[in-house]
Amino acid sequence: MTRGLSRTAAIVGAAETDRIGKLPGMSRLAIHAEAAKNALADAGLKLSDVDGLFTCVAGPNELSEYLNIVPRYVDGTSVGGCSYIIFVRHAVAAIAAGYCEVALIVHGESGRSWIDMEGQGTQQSPAGQFELPYGVAAAPTTYSIPVLRHFHEYGTTKRQMSHVPAATREWALLNPRALMHSAGPITPEDVEASPMVCYPFNKLDCCLVADGGGAIVITSAERAKDFPNRPIYILGTGEATAHRQIAMMRDFTTSDATVVSGRAAFAEAGLTPADIDHLMLYDAFSFTPMMFLEDLGFVAKGESGPFFAETRKAPDGTTIYKTGPGGDLPINTNGGGLSYCHTGRYGMFAILEAVAQLRGTAGRRQVPGIETSLVHGPGRQFAAASTLILSNV
Amino acid sequence: MNAVEAYGGALPKPTPETQAFWDGTREHRLMLPWCTDCGRPHFYPRSICPFCLSAKLEWREASGRGKLHTYVINFKAAKGFTKVPYVIAVVELDEGPRMMTNIVIDDPTPEALPIDALVEVVFDDVTETITLPKFRLVQQ
């Protein structure tokens, strides 16, 4: 039985910037504008149809000014990479309340070229006082912190974790837009032979760094039937935030925010993990989808390592990963943050791939016959989280 | 060249609720805020107890001993860190709270750093006004 606002709204427009990767000719705001334009074109709408604006790498003030619109509903929730997943939930609520009819959620980031991007927080912030002085630098030094505790408590191994980038690369090889499309397959041994970045993460455990953006358009389920593309219904949503600094995580083997947001999404959708055909589990690093698979209830606590490491041989001798093409549970089918693209706040790309799979437009990487997809992402380092359950029927 | 110019790493800037902590480290004392209502210490220092919201807090010196709860060995130096690799860790103090820190160790390896190993505080006077609490393994 569904609850709350299940199936009251749908995604009717979805698109990325023309290109992703290295875009030195585009500023942070220019990337937003192109993403917005492309998503509206996909939906067959005009900018003037938009009356709800959801954006965070560009603040709502900046983006309304840049696009020259006056939306009557604004949301600038900024809790890291899952902010866009949270925006979907907020858009569903705003549409149900009548506060807006056409919600535009926009992501853009000059993550590689770093044109008009902000730096870290202040020296007086808790992180400025109690994390940064210890040589915490980029995300690999913070996302890595929980991993050895998980290894210690559950016997998880680095070799098991090394299967995640290998399986995800298999999807990228089927996706011509993936930045690693032509980079060839990798094995778990290749992951461990790549340069050490921050133990236990080697380079291939870490996501790509790129420029790019994307946007989606959401409207009421009633109205959604009148659009050019098959509507993707929003069955369940969840969100939570637990902390800001990685050292303040209550239990380094569980993301509390993931647990809270996952439960809410499944309850609203009236579904269980067994009902999900396809997953997008934000892979900022190899370890992150492992944590999410456990905390969303797809496997028991501590069982993600053996799950990801399970492989079988195809008749032609190639390796089929459990979460890769031809595997039992397709995860991160665009190639993920590890092999598709990662701009900094990747959550939008995870949503866009779920939409492509549910529309049936995913080309060679299309998972046949799927009806449901779950999108889950963290904000900052397991600090916040958000979950979406989507369906094409 | 004085110490302030010599040190290039990120420095904390105390706020009213953390001033006593940083004053303490400067005197080579690890201070924790304790709630006199619920009796629990917390970290990082806040203006109210995160367990019961009481504002009745007092500073007490911690033992400086704890366990290595989890860590990483970082090979890409942050600004001002001249030697790699170095260990970024979370230590669980005997009093209960956890804090991020560095483990002071030459040539860190996973084998040399078992999870839950006993550690003790050492103080690194990085500038004339800032002392960072770091930890080292307790030799068994």
C-alpha cells in the first residue's frame, strides 16, 4: 500500500549538457543554463512555463537572474551531492501543495575547470577547527575514513571492494557518453595496482573529476500524460541529514541518513528491496555503494563485500559481475561516478540514468524489461542522504 | 623566521564555545566539555550538551588516552603538509567522545596500525598560538 504523495508527480523532462568532461569554455552558470534549456526542450516546455526553481551549486537568486525568470517557488537546499535527489522530493510536495506546477531542478558544476566555483568553509567552522588542521584535503581523505572500521567489524576486504570499480567499468564500456567508454575493462587487480591516493583507496577507487550538468522537469501525474516522453512516476522519496564532519559519524559502518531516507522511500512507495529492478547508488568512491546496499536493506549488514565480489564466467570466458551487465542486480548502469562522469554533486546524473533506463532509451546498456528504479545518494561524506523510487508504469 | 610563518597547514580559529579547548591544548592539556546535568562529555565543543541540551557545561581535563577507531593513510599532501604519507585518524577517547587527529608515526603501514590499538595524546605546537592534539601508539 502506498502512502503520502506516492504517484502524485512525474518526471517529464530530463537532459544533460551537450557535453560532459572538460568544458573550459563554460562557467558554472553557463553549464546550468545549458542543462536547463536542454531539459525544457526534452519536455517541450518554454522557460516561461517554469514556476518552481530548485538549484544549489548556483543559488536560486543567481540562477533566476541568469535565466531571467521569477519562479514563485524556490528551494536552495545544499547538502552535497544528494541535494538534487532531495529536490525531487521537495518538488513533489510543492506541486501537491499547489505552490508550483512546473518544477525545474538544475545541476551544473565546473568541477574540473573550476570556473567561478567556491572553496572550503571558514577557519571558524567546526570542520575548519577540528578536521582541516589534520590534513584533510579532497574527498578521498574523508570518504575513506569509515572503510577500515567496516573491514574490521565485518571482515570486508579490499579485494572485495576492488570489484566495484571493475563491475562499474563494464557498464561504461557500453555507454558512448561515459568518459571511460574507450578506456577498456579493468580488473580488481588493476584497481589495486593503480596509484595509492589515500589508503584504502587507490586511484581507481575514486570517482572522476569533470565539468557538466543536467536538469529535470517535474509536474503533476495528471498533467504528465500530455508530454512527449513517457512519464516517470515518483513512487517514494526520503531524505535525512545526520552530521557534517566525517569524524562525527555515529557509527562508521552505517549511514544513519541512508537508513532514515531509505525507509521513508520504501514506505511511501509500498515496496521492498525485492521489488526494485535497477539501482543507482551514488559511487563517489568504490566503498559508497557497498554501504548503501546494506543500509537500504538489499543485503544484511556486512554482506556487501561478498555480494559485489560474486562473479561468474560467461560461455566466452569473460567475467560477469553480479552488479554489471548480465548480472542479477544492475547497479550504476551509466558507468557511475567512477567511470561515467563526476562533477562534484553527481546526484543529478544518477537520476538522469534512472530516467533513461525507465524510458527505455539507454541504448546498448539498456536493462531489459525494468519497471522500477531506486536512486540513492549521499550528501558530503555519508552526512546527508536521499532516496527516490521511480517507475515507468 | 618565526613559527607562524613556517607552518603552512590549515589552522583552526577558535569561537567562543571552543576557545577553552584551544587554550587547553596550548598548555598541553586535552580539555573536554562535560555536562553537569546528564554527566556526559562531548566533542567537538558546543554551547549546549548534544545529549540533553543543557547549557550547564564545565571543562575537565581528559586522560589523553584512547583507541584508534579508524584511519586512513593519505598519500596526497594537503596544503602545508610536507611529508607523505601521513595518517588521518579518528580516535575514541577513554572518556567516550571521538575526535579526528593525526597519528604520529614514521612510515605508516596498515600492519603497524591495528584498529582499536591503544593511543595517547601528544601536543604539536604548530604556531605560537595554536597547538594541535595528535596521538601516538602506546608501546605495549
